[in-house]
Amino acid sequence: MPQSQLQKIREYWEEQARKYGTSQAASWADLLVNREIEVLARYLADQPEAVLDVGCANGHTSLELIRRCPIHLVGIDYASTMISYANAARELLQDGYKARVKFVEGDVLKLDFEDDRFDKVVSKRCITNLDTWELQQRAILEIRRVLRPGGFFLLSEPTVQGLERLNRLRSLFGLEPLQAPWHNLYLDEERLLALIEPHFSLVKVENFSSSYYVISRVIYPLLVGGKKERLRHDAWLNKVGVRMPSVGNFGVQKLFVMAKKG
Ligand SMILES: C[S@@+](CC[C@H](N)C(=O)[O-])C[C@H]1O[C@@H](n2cnc3c(N)ncnc32)[C@H](O)[C@@H]1O
């Protein structure tokens, strides 16, 4: 029987884990991940809260958050190889950190936790791997279920509108439009905000990636003559770009910060 798109996506993530092990590259090698961790940590810094990281991959971000914030974190991912590597990385932690983190297999569509269990939920680039809006909605509402009333949902995802705005800017300079990867369905911001309205209070949309995308996806490609093969994600210009204050609304990746109503 031919594999469904969802099965192919799942197998893709198992393969990424086998290929890259405990490296950040297993999920996304982009420098932006470091900036994203800093922004997330601001929302987790001060309380010893219970945090769920949904779609944690090999635990790269979860372990950084554990080092920076006094939280207790459970990371879940449906790719068993990702979870094996997350646990291998956890084993290397000092005991004080190790006691505050664990990793288990799990699917965002059916979380194996009781209602209202977590103070905060982090989820980055996981829901974009669900190939229909119906499934994405289910995932968001399932996450809501395990969050306590007033608890924060920190959702960092690429959006359709973010990509459109970036591509409009690229086109002004003769650069071809970028496409979402085959395994991603970018979130539609309007649909997302309409969905969450009865369920969450929107606290903030963090456009944390705007300057970085302008530098790494417009200025840097222009400097190398638009030649894809000459682009390196860790080029010095991108390293500067990721430290720049974020200005404007050209970032593909956005962090939606919301609090559970009810
Ligand atoms: C792009 S990676 C992001 C990893 C990590 N959150 C980060 O930001 O570095 C997406 C991860 O989501 C996981 N994932 C995709 N669909 C999932 C699902 N239905 N349930 C749980 N994990 C899922 C994949 O296995 C993969 O590890």
C-alpha cells in the first residue's frame, strides 16, 4: 500500500534523526534557532513550572531551556529515533539538570497527559508537519487540553503571510520566491487567530525573525549573486543578522504567545 503523506513525513523525521543524531541539524540547522531559544526563555525564566515541549526532536531546544530556566520539562516527539537521541543527550547532563527533564514518545494529536497538567507548553515547527488545517486545529486544541487555565502556549511556526511578505521583498530585488518544504503546511495567521480567539487570549506575536530573514534571505543571497550553492547558513553575515534587533514583519517564523482562557 502506498504511504500517506503523514507517514512519509514521519519517516522523514526518523531518517533525519538517524542521519544527524544529537546534532541541532536533525531538526533545523538554521542559526535562528538560537535566537528563538532566547525569546522563549524570557517566558520561562522565573518560575519552577511544569513545561511540555511538543515535537521536541532530539531535545536540542528542551535541553537549552533546562539549562537557562528553572523549569521541569517533558519533551515528546513521535519519532522514536529522535527520542532515543534526546535521552542519550539527557544522560550527559549533570544530575541537577537531569532530574528536571525527561523525554517520551508521543503524538501531538493524542497527548498522553491529563487535562490541565502543564503550566506552559512550547511547540516549535511541529504543527506545520500536519498536512491539513483540520489536523493542525486538532493539535492546537489537544495542546490546550493539557494546559492549565491561564497557562501559556508558546507556538513558534512558519506562516503563509510571513513567507508571502518575504517573497514580495525578494521579488523587488529579482530573487526567486522561496517555497515551503514538501513536508510543511505553513500556518495561515488569519485562520490561526480566528481559531484561538474563543480558547486563548493572545498575549503577543513575537516577530523575532524579521531582521534575520531580511539579512539571510535577501541581503546575503544578493551578495553571493543569488547562487543557491554559495549560500551557507553559518555565513558571518547571518551570524550578525541573528544578533540584530528584529524590525518589521518579514520573518517567516513567528512566536504566538497565548494564555488559556477558562
Ligand atoms: C522541525 S522539527 C522541530 C523540532 C524542535 N521543536 C525544534 O524547534 O528544534 C519537527 C519535529 O516535530 C516532530 N513531529 C512532527 N509531527 C509530530 C506529531 N504528530 N507528534 C509529535 N511530534 C511530531 C518531528 O518528529 C520532528 O522531530
